[in-house]
Amino acid sequence: MVLNRAARKEADTRLGQLRRSVSIHVFTHRFEDSLSREVRQLAEELAEVSSRVSVEISEATESGDLLRKFRLDTIPALVLTTKDAPEIRIYGLPLVYGFDLLLDLLIGLGSLAEPKPELVSFLQSHSDRAPRSPVSIDLLVSRYQPASVEAAAVLWRLIKAEKAGFGTEHCIASIRITEDFPQWIHRSDASNLPCLHLESGVTLSWPFSDELIAEKALFGHK
């Protein structure tokens, strides 16, 4: 069991807000190490808490097409999806503050809340600069920093607004737990967490606004 009693109680309370079904697609190894096993078990335990959460498990070596479809580059990974909404990836084990951001994302996917209208308007006013191909946005977080939750919320608002404003899903949004993948700190040259590492090579340290990451991630890709 990965979730303790307090975490299960929190999940039960918060996932009760879901208004539609959400899916957690788990990508793991055939012969699991401890990290892969705990990531899978976490997803399975959330599905036990809420009937609106479903889990699909794929073994990496047998799932090449799905890995390419979701543009995954590391295992273990969680892909959170629901109908007519953008997907988001989590690499590593989202516990402690990572658990809060995971619940926030599931509720964001499973609620009927509209995207932030000011952000949608901002994107539409720059439609001539919108990306025409996929753009990677990696949010690097520590599971022990509360700011990780706020940073993930900013990323979620961006990809939701892109879907509403442009009708596209060009943002390949990923959240990477650095305790499990420390090489990403060096790869992105991150000095402070949380931070966003963009396809352009730019790294933005927290705090960052909705409009700033839209400008740098979506419109600064060329």
C-alpha cells in the first residue's frame, strides 16, 4: 500500500468533486523496480477510492505505439486523460506535495470548469504566433516543495486554455519529479525549483505567470 490512511481520506474527499470519468494510464516495466511498482500501486489505489477514476496499465516494451502517441521518454510515467481535454504526463512518484498536484490535475480533468477567460483571450490575440507543431514544456518539481502545486496549476491552465483558444493540443506538457529523475536538473541547468524547461532551451524559475509561460512556451518557440 502506497497511500496511508490520511492520504486515502484526502483522495476520497477531493475526488468526490469529479463530474466525469478520468483515466490514469500507467506505463511501467515488465520487471518492475520499486519506483515503477509504487507508481502503479498509487494509480490503482486512487481507482479504488473513486469509481470515476479508471486505470490502464501498459508495459513499456510491448507499448511502442502508445509511447509514441503520448510522446513519453521515461518510465515510469502516468498519463492523465479524459474526453475532449488535453492530456498531461507525470514522470516519477507524485507523493507529499506531488500528491496534491496529482489530485488537482485529476479534478481539473474531471470537472466542468471553464478555462481562465483572460488567458484564452490572451492566446487568441496572438493567434498569428500560435505553434503549428508540438512544443514540449517540462515542469521540474520537488515533491517536498509546496510551490510545486501552484506551478502545476499554472501549467494546467495553459494547456487547457490552448485547447479552448486554438482548438489544438500542441503543448506536450510533462511534470517531472526530480527526486526520481535528478538528471533533469542538470539537463535543464535548473538553479531553483520548481521551474519550467522549454523546448527553446529557456528555463523559467518560479514564480511565473500564465501569460509569461504562454509567451515563452507557445509564442517563443520559433
